[in-house]
Amino acid sequence: MGLGRAYDPHFELHRVSRRRAGVWQTAGGVVFDPATGDVLLVKIRRELARGRSGWTWPKGRIDVGEGPMSAALREIEEETGVVARAVEKLSSFRTARALRHYYLCALSAARPHRCRETLEVRWVPLKRAKALLDRKRDLGVLRAAKRALARQAVEADTARAA
């Protein structure tokens, strides 16, 4: 599966300059393995405690002075040990408590580990990801990732044919 053009690292809107009480920004990513097409999910203790499946995308709060893309890559590595590179922005949306940013990211290297809040890290096919994710927002991000991966494949095929 081709990666197409790399995401522009200078395009980091919404840089966090201060925190407002009760509102924050988060960033995370759908990491895919170009060799297999599998995506990376994490099982989070906090989600299980809320009666959910626990499976979600690696993500976390953006630190003051940090941009969303940098935060997404940092959170992915902190929660999973996976080093990734951003390919493209998938979405940004506001919830009642946060502005959330998601990126499509490609696996660069893996040094498997978990942080305290991560119970399990798993590579799964896209269809399996749909079965494991139970939050509406995570399923929306999955749909955006599927569209982006299809675009990336078409771009790679076009480049090879040229």
C-alpha cells in the first residue's frame, strides 16, 4: 500500500497556548502498517471502567506550546511504543469537552511497550477494528481513515503507472 505524499509538518493549526477550565484539545492517530494494512488499537483502562469495550485510537491531551500533529505522534509513541509519521489529517471536531484532532499515520518503527493507562496494544485488520471500536467518534475516524487509505492506494497506483 503506497503512502503518497507526506503530511506537511508546518501545517499545525490550533497550537495550544493556554488551557481553559473544562475545555482542552486532544490529538491522536490511526496508525497503519504499510506492509499489512493493519491498524493499531489500544485498550484503555479508563474506557473499560466506563462499561465500554476499552478499544480506541491512541490519543491524548495536547501540551501547552505543542501542535496537534506533534502531540498525536508523541501520544502514539507514549501509549504504544510505535514510532509513526503523519501522512494526512483525517479530522478535527469539537465535543462537549474538547477539540479533537486525528491523523492518518504510517508505522515507522516499533518498540512495543504500554503505558500505565494502556492495557493492551493490538494490530488488527480494518474490519476487525470496526468490530472492536464502540464509540461513535472512533467509528467516524475509522471511516475517514478508510477513505484516506483508499486515496493513498489510488495515488500510489497512479504514480506507479506514470
